[in-house]
Amino acid sequence: MPQPQVFITRRLPTDLDVLQQVATVEVWIERQPPPYKVLLEKIRTIDGLLCLLTDRIDSQLIAAATSLKVISQMAVGYDNIDIPAATARGIPVGHTPGILTDATADFTWALLMAAARRVVEADRFTRAGRWLTWEPDLLLGPNITGATLGIVGFGRIGQAIARRAKGFEMRILYASKHQWDLELEKALGVEFVPFDRLLSESDFVTIHTPLSKDTYHLFSDRQFELMKPSAILINTARGGVIDPDALYRALSQGQIAGAALDVTEPEPILMDSPLLTLDNLIMTPHIASASRQTREKMANMAIENLIAGLRGAPLPYCVNNI
Ligand code: DGY
């Protein structure tokens, strides 16, 4: 019997031996994602697709598949995939939850601390030869210890952020679709508050909600107006949660003090984006989960999902429960 055909949309940070024993594997080896028309051509004949968040897997693409048994995404987020379209065709979609929680929470803290204590600006300042002497008011930033942290979205990553915040003796507020049980709240030392109150009381606001039609541009002019002028916003979730034009206005007009973004709309950020002219913004290229160990485990989990799907078995980490 011929082996199933698999297409992987980029080189993965793990070896493919296990997969190659059960499938014929084609890997897209370019640095840029395969163009949509390449995906459209591949999807017609393959049995399994291993994709990334940079691949648009829409209903047209899914409709073109004739033998596709599984879509396995190497990411926890899956807003690039039309899940209802896959479900309607009976195609299970896998993702990689849990494994990247700590790496993402660690990196969120790296951004929070870098933005608060102006680490990137200080590095630029030093390299530019501007360090003349010790100055009492040089590159001042706010306290982190004892400040109020607002966590928007309180799933695995939001909760991991709260665990770390306890070490900084912070007051921790969270806003989410529902209130979690009191035991969890007590263990993490967090308080459930309405979104607007979180915005107006927090010194740091960090976003950990998936992108959906409900969260698209959740942060726009009105939300920035509610925030403290000293507040710092961090986003390691999805770029579309923030309206970039409103963020530019807020940062350039001093409605908020700073921001650190690992994700943007669009991605990559356009080099002529006015956001890149601001000193009070830190930008990184969607690397919050990028610890070596985490990325290797994400790739292995995606392969595990893929193999299960090729065999017609339930995926260990399935989005649409097929
Ligand atoms: C995800 O997994 O959704 C992240 O954005 C990339 O690690």
C-alpha cells in the first residue's frame, strides 16, 4: 500500500524520522511560507498537512482537499485556520497547547521588565556613546515590585503570568470571559474585575486572549483613554487584538507610557509603520515561545497529532474534537 503523503510548510526544529517511517514527507524549505497557490496545489493530493500560524488555511483551501485526513498546526493559536470549514469536512485540526505556556510567560515578563526599566532604550543610548556619567535621573522607569498588573485573558498563559507576578508582590487583576473558581483565585492571589476597571487601575496590562471576532481590536481609542498615562501594555498573544493606529496615537500623545509587542497586525510589521519611530515601544518578531526546548516539543507534538490523524485515530491535542 502506498504511504500517505504529508506536506510540512517549513523546516521544523526536530527530526522527522518517526514521521518518515509512516509517510512520504515533503518539507517546504524556504524561509518564507509557501505562497497560497502552492498550498492550494499541494492540498489537492496530500493526506496530512503540518502548518504554521503564517499559513492561511481557509475554506477555499479546505474545499480543494480530496484526501486530507488531518491538519496539524505547530502552535497553540489557530486563528489562521477556518475551523468550521475543516469540521464540516470531518477533518480534525491539531494544535500544541500547554507546552509553550512557561516559555511564553517567561518572555512576557522579559518584555514587561524591559519596557518598564527601558532596557532596549538604554542599550541604544549606551552604544550611541551617550553614557557620560552616573546621573540621578537617567532613564528612569516605574517600579515593578508592588505595582498593579492587569491580565486580560486568564487561560494557561494568563495564569502562568500571575504565578510569576506573585514573586513581585504585585496586586493582580484579571479580566476574562468568566470568573475562575475561588480556590484558584486564592492560590494565585488574583482578583476578577470588569475589563474597564482593569484598564483604569493597572500599571501594567498584559494580553493573553486568543484572536476572535470578539477580541479583534479589543484595544482601541476608548480603551487607551481609560488606561493610566503611566501604564505599559504588553502583547504576546495576537496582533489583531490591538488597533495599531489607536496604539500609535496613545503612545505618541502620552495616553499610555509604553508598550512592548511580540505580535502585530500585520505580521511582520511594515517597516514604514509609525510605531517603529517611537522610543517608548519595544518590538520583537513573534518569538515568545522560542526557547529551544519548547519549539522542539511543539514540533514533536504537531508530528504526534499528524501521525494520529493519518492513522484515523483521535488526535491527542485536537481543536475540533473529531
Ligand atoms: C502560538 O503557539 O500560537 C504562538 O503564537 C507561537 O508560539
